[in-house]
Amino acid sequence: MSCPVDHAQAGRSPTGCPVSAQAAAFNPFQPSYLQDPAGTLAWAREEEPVFYSPELGYWVVTRYEDVKAVFRDNLLFSPAVALEKITPATPEVLRILDTYGFAMKRTMVNEDEPDHMARRRLLMDAFMPERLIAYEPIVRQMARQYMDRFVDSGRADLVGAMFYEIPLTIALKFLGVPDEGAEQLRRFAVAHTLNTWGRPTPAEQIEIAHNVGRFWQTAQEILDTMMARPDGEGWMYESIREWRRHPDIVTESYLRSMMMAILAAAHETTSNATANAFMTLLTQRSAWEAICDNPALIPNAVEECLRVAGSIIAWRRVATADAEVGGVAIPEGGKLLIVMASANADRRHFENPGEVDIYRENAVEHLTFGYGAHQCMGKNIGRMQMRVFLEEFARRLPHMRLVPGQKFDFLSNTSFRGPEALWVEWDPARNPERVATAALRQPLLFYIGPPAKDGITRPMRVQAVASEGDGLVRLVLADPAGKPLPAWTAGAHVDLIAGGFRRKYSLCGLPGDRSCYQVVVQREAGGRGGSRHFCDVLKAGDTVQLAGPKNLFRIDEGGSHHVLIAGGIGITPILAMADRLKAMGASYEFHYAGASRRKMALLARAAQDHAGRLRLHVSDEGTRMDLPALLAGVNTATRVYACGPDRLIDALETLAEAWPEGTLHFEHFSTDATLLDPAREHAFEAVLKDSGLTVPVRADQTLLQALQGVGIDVPCDCGEGLCGTCEVAVAEGDIDHRDKVLSKTERAANQRMMACCSRARGVRITLSL
């Protein structure tokens, strides 16, 4: 990567490094940032993923893995600045706030350990799924009542008509706070947002300071009333009772600060996220029509909307010691703006991130709720409300559309985003409940929590079935309506689902062809039946289901020379990589090994498209692959990519022990770690160091299942130890590694494990969760 900085023109960061022109120009208070935060930072994700902003005095973090890494380490990157005014208060503002007795201190979002987790453990029960389920019928009833007010009018501002008031009412009910004075609370919440994350002028700060002061006084009056009669129902009452039981953990100053913070946060984020979701889906009409036709897609549509247009754009941290993020040095005391909206658009983690794809398998891996110990406690009540709103509108107003030509305005600040108004229109005569032949379908009851990935599939039609050699079948799959499919990158895979079987296959079609996907299936006579069904039963015209695409095997395009090695059916991702490197004009060599030519899939295309780069190693022709010889020239600039049987990967791992770290990249196409035999396993305990929980793992369940069973959000993709999505950090304990992700060196370090398949060797492990 070339240096993005014009050294002759640049200013300097606190570390003395020059600041690029683009970094110097970055201004999150400009309308463009609120209109499209991810697009505004597209240049940074590609050229300067961590940069210093003189405008803010913050280091801005834009890529997915870097944002996740900062969230993960809440000791090195403290949340202490999360509620600090990003625009310093003037002396006049401080004087005004003092007249109101304003004394905002630590809350759940900006306190360090061990205080944070000690309080969180005492106060998290109300956020568990079994408690939140009671609010679903209340939300649904309110949604119907509010819709009844305008369903026959043909036009409404959804924010003003219901998206603000219902989340506010639910938040107050959850907290146990009386719901009078809602409009006043709305003004107060806006003032709090601008005061903390905005850049008001000195004159504007005066008015905001008065509103913030009144907000503080109102919150204290409410709290005093509750404390006088602490036997009520709601989260704040539960917090008051914990204060009485544990005053050293849940302090009075914490209660007073949290009362104001939670009144603002508990509804603003859900209100904005809901408006953003409707704005996104109605702009992408095909996505809206898909959920109207199949409301079972709504939970994943919510996650995709949170990824594309979440209500929380960015959050803040401060380095407690000299640190490094994305290869950039951050000095002790350096403040970070970690932009989740940008991370959610990172092509290194999400395929075709700029598209709204409600079938996206890993949409739930968005970082809108944060990550790690400080992940948003209210995420599931927000998800539930968004799902109910979408389901009710999809049932009652499927023909609704955005009013053309409207301009969406957003409150100017670094961290929160939602339109001030969202105008829609429809023809009341077409309302399903007014059409005699149309019957409103029954509403769905949604699971509380993230959607299950196994249910996120798109229908596909088998366009063609072709032989690729002995026991090898190439399937060509297309959208049933002929619509373009999502773009994919070299190394991506899909899950093919048919006949009760679900298997992963790498995509190997022509680069850039979005009319179809192509996969090659190797028929395994002694397998579990999936490949036999796909090869023997599927025929042109059949309907199947597909999940993905998702890429866990990406090319590092920055290498100066690439060595591609395919063994047998491992040709599928490797051929796609060769296609990409050729298109880039990159330096590469391509090795393809097989028992015989008739058992080597895609051989003709590989030979035609990569003549001069391709070298065949065919066992029955006496040209077996000599790995030490062909890899003798590996150096720091070489990248080696391989896919094939275990013996090939094992041999490469042995060679790689003498190579620079990060040279070898591989993908297995099978695993034997997926079947759990309780008769041969033993139970153990997982101690969650950050959460203060001890989770028993039975002999008949995986660590992942046990963690998810107690409400710990650990994402999972393959469930087979192939992808690395469910990785957790190990603080202590010996691990029985059963995955196909970690290298020998990484396994020996014993610092990471895959929760879907790996287990403890002893009776206890300690995890950083």
C-alpha cells in the first residue's frame, strides 16, 4: 500500500506522523456523514483504515476487524470517554449546568472494570429473552392501535405517527417510569445527544445546557419518587432494590446518572433504527416485497437493516496505554472514534456490502450493538420491536411506498442517526383489510434474540446439471425470477440445501457473472448422503435453497507473488482465485493435483484460462506434486493459498513452520469434528471471566450451545470448525482443538478455540467473555 499522505502539505498527528488531506478534511458534522456514514469513509477503509482527525482530535477506526478488536479489549481501550462532550463546554455552559445541580458521572456505558461487570451482572436479568417475551404482545397491540389512526388516510409521517412514541412508551414501561410528559422527554433527549455528540455553536450550547439541566432535574425527580416507594415493577425499581442490597456496587451516584442516560438511550436508538429500517427497505423495493411475501424473512431483514443503516454510527474509547490498531500507533490517552457504520460496510468481512441483501447469512455479525463486555444490553428488546413493526406493516400496508422527492434530515452529531420524518403514502382502497377477497394472515411470533442462521435461505432454480468427470457434477443455479444474484469474491462459498441435506460448496463460476452461481459437487459414495442426493437426484428445473455467499478464504491482494495449490475438488476456490489474480494482472503460479485427469473438475477451463501459469500434477501420469521443490522460493512477499485433502494441508503446515507468519492460507473442504458422541465426551465448566458466569457444558452439547443457552452472543456460521466465526478467547485451560481453522502454532499457544466443536481437555476452562 502506498502512503496516502502528501508529506509536503500535511499537518501532524500527536505521534508526529503526517496527516493526509482526506483525514484533515473529515468532518462528521457535515450532512454527508449523516446521509451516508459508510460511504463517506469508503476511502479510509481502502487507503487509511486508522487515521487521525484534527477536526475531532480523535483517531478514527473504520475497518471491521479493527473496530471489533477495540471493542474486544475494554481494558486497553477504556469506555471512559463514551459520554464525554465531544465539543468542550464553555464556562457559561458549565455555570448553567451547575445551577441545575447537574452531576452526571459513570453509567453502564462509560465505566471501567471491575465496576462495570459487577453492576452489569446484578442488573442484567430483566434483559434476558424469557423476561422480554412479555413485551411482545404489548408492542403488537400498540402498533395496531397507532396504525388504526392513519391506515385509511393514505399518507403518514411514520416517525411522528408511531415510531417515536411506541418505543418511548415501551422504554418507560420497561423502566417502570410513568409515561406522561413524553414530548418533553423527546426535547430533552435531543438536547442530550447534541450536548454529548454534537458540535453546537456557543449560542446553541446555552439553550442546550438549559434543556440538559432540566432533563437532569426531571430524571432526579422521577428517581426520588421511585426510591420513596421502591416496590414497583420495572428495571429502575430492580436497580433501586439492588442499590439497597449492594450499595457498594450499585451506588446512588450511579443510579442518578443512569436514570438520565437510560431515559434518553432506551428509546432513541430503537426509534431511529426502526425509521432507518423502513427507509432502507422501502428504498430497496424488492427487499420490501420479499418480506411482504414471506414474513419469515423479517428477523434477518432487521439484522441487514441494522448493518446497512443502524441507528448507532460510532462509539468512543480511550487508550489506557500505548497501543496499536490496524498497524497504527495510538499513544496512551489517545481517543478513538470507532465507526461501526463503516465496519459494517467492510468488504473484507461482508460480501457485496453496498447492497441490501435480506438473505445475507452473516448480517447478524454487524457491530451496530457493539461487541464484547459492553455490548448493548437492550439489543433484543429493540430487535423485537423492529420485527413487530415490520410484520404489522407488511400485513396491513404491503403497497405502501415512500413519498417521492422527500429529503431526509438527520440530527448533526457523530454517533446517532435517524430521519426526523419519514413520509409514506398508499391507496387505502387497496388495503388488504378493505378488500373482500383478501384475508389478513395471522401474525408470526418471533424468537427473542438474534435470528437462527439455518433459517436464512434464498430460493434458487437448478438451471443446468453437467458432468465434470468421474463422480463430479457441476450445478448451475439461478434466481427463479431471473434477478441478478449478489456479487461474490474469489474464495466465497454457499450452503446448498435440498432433500434434507445442507452442504458447503465454493463458488467457481465466471468472474463478474451475476446471472448464476456455479458449484461442483464430488459424489462421496461412503458419505452421509448429501453429495449423493445432489449428484443423483437434482435435475434442471428443480428448486433448491441457498445460503450465502460468504467468504472466509480471501486473497491478500497486496502480496507480490501468489502460489495457488489445489488438490482434487479443492480446485473450486483456487480457480476463482486464479481468475481474480489474472484480472488484476498480478503475479501468480497455479498448481493443480489429482489422481487422474478424469477425476479433476474444471480442468478444461483452468487450462484454457490460465495457460502458461497452470502446472498439472497427475498421479497416474507420474507427475505427483513435490511440495518442497515447488515452494523452495517462498519469501516474505509470497502468499500461498491451498485447498484440498487433509494430507495436503498437513504437509503445507509442516513446511510453513519455516516461513514468515501469514504466508500460508488454506481451506479444508471436509471435517470430522461435527458429530458429537456423548458416550465418548465428558462434561466440563466454562468460566466466563468478563461476565462472572460459570457455564456447565454437558457431554451431549457443544460449548457454543451452552454459551448461547445463557444468552451469550457468540456468532456461528458453519458449525463444523471450518470457518472460525465462533472463535472465543481462552484465558486459562487446556483445549482439545477439533477445528480446521487454527494453525499448529496457534493451537500450541492455547489462546483461542472454536466454540462449535472444540472442548476442554480437563474439567474447567476460563474464557474472556
